[in-house]
Amino acid sequence: MSNAVWSISYKLVEGASVPDFLRASEACSREALSKNPGFISWKQLKNEDTWVDFVTWETMEDAIRAEKMEGEPNAAAQAFYAFIDFSSIHMQAFSVVGSY
């Protein structure tokens, strides 16, 4: 099986503090995302006002399972989501076919 990668692009809500957003991102990774089975890493990239997250999973099944997590949202995840302009989100899931 190959790894899977989420590619998620978005913008922050108007007036968002980048240092506060990065602290919220780190807490979300530590307290929520990394707790999911198959989680490997989360990389954040930025170009002007557009952010792109690359979240790597052991398998596509792990990525799908994490996306469909049900129940009460984690407080750290909620704090992270508060920074995101949801109208700007574009998400795709990819299977890794080569790594050089």
C-alpha cells in the first residue's frame, strides 16, 4: 500500500494573527490530528495569503477514516478551525505513487 496525502488550501479569516494561528495549528496537530491511526506528518506552506497543508497518512483508508471522525470536535481542532475562512477551502486526497 502507498501513503496518502491530503492537500488543503485555504485563507485565514480577516484580521487573523499568524502567530496565534501557528500556535493553534501546533496544538491541533499535537492534541487532535496526530492521535488518528496512520497519521505521519502535517506540513504547512504559505504563499502571500494562501495557505496549503499537506497531511500525510500511512494509507488512504487512514486518511478517509480521519476525515470521517464523528463525535464531539476536539477543543484544539475547534480553535484551529476558528482561523479558517471556510469559503476558501479546497481539499484533495492523493495516493503517493513515487518518492525520489
